[in-house]
Amino acid sequence: MDATQRATPYEMTSSANSRSLLSWTIVALFLLNCLNYIDRLLFSVAQEMIKVDLHLSDFQLGLIGGPAFAILYTLFSFPIARAADRGRRVGIIAFSLMLWSVMTGFCGIAANFLQMLVGRAAVSIGEAGCTPASHSLISDAFPAQRRTTVIAIFGVAGPVGAIVAAVAGGALIAAYGWRTAFLLCGMAGIVLALLFRATVPEPQRSQPRAVHAASFIATVRQLLVRRSFALVAIAGGIAGIGSYANQQYMVSFLMRGHGLSLATASLLMGLVIGGVGIIFTLIGGPLMDFGRRRYPRIKAWLPSVGLLWCGSLYAVAFQLPTVGLAVALMVFASMGQHFYMPAMYAHGQDVAPPHMRATASAIIIATSSLLGYGLGPPLIGLVSDILGEAARVSAGLSLADCVKRPVAACEAASAQGLRLSLSFGSCFFILAAGLFALAGRWMLADVNDHDQP
């Protein structure tokens, strides 16, 4: 095969057109990842209505938002990542988006707990194909010295999606109901999947396919012997316990604990998670790229400081009785929360040889999913139910009494249980901070040694 046959669409065009293709590639990936987070967070925004309509407990909400998503997401992320390491990533990404969009629409017609559980689990299968293949595509399309910045741009779609889900989604749900919101998001994803497949070119791989002979087990072993990689992956998962619990229950906390409407609570969640996240994720990527020459371990200590900061402030914020002070402290807490994800994913790409990058991303995602999504929402939901029941018993009320005729004491007990459980969940940020700091001991050596077997 000659050079023309091997050339990718990026290389067969002029310099100006190549830059345009690169720009469109990151824009398209940004939009795709934004919709990824909108579909995830829409359930959190709507869950108080879903809880009433489908007669669910906090623990059941946690199961739908946690294990239902995390288990299949993790199981499918590895074979999809291996396919992305060997095949055409653009097609894999487009098909994944199409699948999760169709199943998001299905969630909009779910009539009970089981149907919603199955729908959210199926959404996770599609979303498992998004990030690993996207990170691999980015790594081959952009130079290494810009990688953290581009991954941060891709990652900032998360907080942007949070704002859209919270503000637009909250308004849409309040006006037309949660089922309409799910159906519209599903249709938008189908359109974007078709556009992505038709317009985004496949970049040339930075390493020949001949090196792709390593088995899956050998690939995982080669990555996990890098101690910094293993520690960063675990740290990201533990931080995800607090992060995903906050995402799922923040609107509920503001509604129960401070008596806010759905529209107002979702708007404030968008400010805390989305607005702050956009700024500090965009700051964090370039800061770590530019600062690594002077501070080689910046990808370890900057996330560590940020997580220690956010965990401490969140724990206090959930206990404050005044909504203005609580939200202000949550905004300050969120400032430290958004450094760890670009650092985590960029370190995975730095450590992994080119033919293992999608698998490296899948390992990080699997750890984050099993610990963060899989454990965070159901654990916080279960603790909330237990502590809420204890508060009801102290007030002389049973759960049956509150179901039959809700009174202010029932609502106060439910709010108190959620307050305490979210403060408990904030402690996981602090634990993750220690693991990021520990990973810094081996970070430089592992990056320099990433080509060795």
C-alpha cells in the first residue's frame, strides 16, 4: 500500500483544511460528550418527580443511578476499548451514541422501577463506547504537548452538560414533565450520531497495527504494574463516590433541605457543578500542560490539593441551615473538584503505549464507574434512608405514617438523612486526595518508562 492509500483525511488535505478538520473534530467530540453528561444528569434533575411517579425510595434511586449504570458500563467498556485500539474509532463512537440515545428515549416511557433500571443499564452500554475511543482518537489527532489541554476541552463538556441538564432540562421538566425531556434528548442524540459519522475523519494511528498482538490480560498487566497509573485510577474512583453522589442528590438536597422548587434547585446545581466546572476544568488542563516543566509532578499534587479543599468544604456546606451560605460554600468547594479528571485521563494516555491508550482509558473509566457510580449513589441513598428513618423514629413517626399522610416532620427527617449522608460522602474526596499525592512518587518514572514491557 502506498503513502496516499495509507494517509488519513487529516493528512490528505492542506494545512488550513487540516486545522479545520482538527477544530471540527474536537467540537464534535465536545458536543458528543456534552450530550453524554446531559443524558446522565437528566435523571438526577428529574428524580424527585420520578420518585413520586414510580413510587421509589432513595435506595432505589441510587440503584438506578449507580449499579444499573456502572456494571454494564464497566463490562462493555473493555471490549469496546479493545475494538477502538484495533478498529475505526469514528464508527464505534457514532454507533455508541446512537445506542445510548435510543435507550434514553426508552427511559422516557418507563412505567416502573424495573423498566427504568433496564433502560438506564442499556444507556450505559452505549456510553461505554464514548470516552475510551474518544481519548484514543484525540491522542492520535493532536500532539502530546497539547494532549492535556485537548482532553480538558473534551472533559469540560461534563460541566457544560451539567448546566444544560440542570437549567434547560430543569425548565423543560417543570413545564412538560420528565418523560418529554428524556424523549427529546434521545432524538437529539440520534441526529448528532448521524452527523458525527458523516463528518469526522479517522486519524492515522501513531503506532503500526502490528504491535497490537498483546492479549487483553497482558495489556492490563502492563498498565497496572505502573504504580502511579493504578493509584490514579483508584483515586479517581474514590473521588467519584463523592462526585457522582453529589450529582445525583444535589437537586433533591436543595428541594428537601431548603424547600426550593425544581427549577430553582436545578439552576443552582448547574451553577455549582456546571458553571464552576467549566472555568476550572479549562484552567486545569493548560495549567498542568504549561506547569509540568517547572513542576513535573503537577498532575499529582494539584488534583490532591483540589480534592482536599472540595471534600472539606462540601462536608460543611451540606450542614448549613441557610441556603445562601450553603450554595456559596458549595461553589467554593466545586472549584477544587475539577482538576482531577483531566489529570487522571491525561496521565493514563501518557503512561500507556499508543496501542493501549483506549484500554488505559477503559481501565480508569471502569474503576471510576464501579467505585463512583456503582457505590456512590446507592451508598449515599442507603445511608440517607437509614438516617432519615432514625430521624422519623425520633419524631415518633413511622415510614407508613409518612406515606399515608406526609407532614412537615416527615419532610424534615428525610432532609436530615440526606444532609448527613452527603456530608459522609464528602469524606471520599479527602481519601482520594491522599492517593493522588502518593501517586506522585512514581508518576515521572512511569511516564518515562511507558514504552518498556
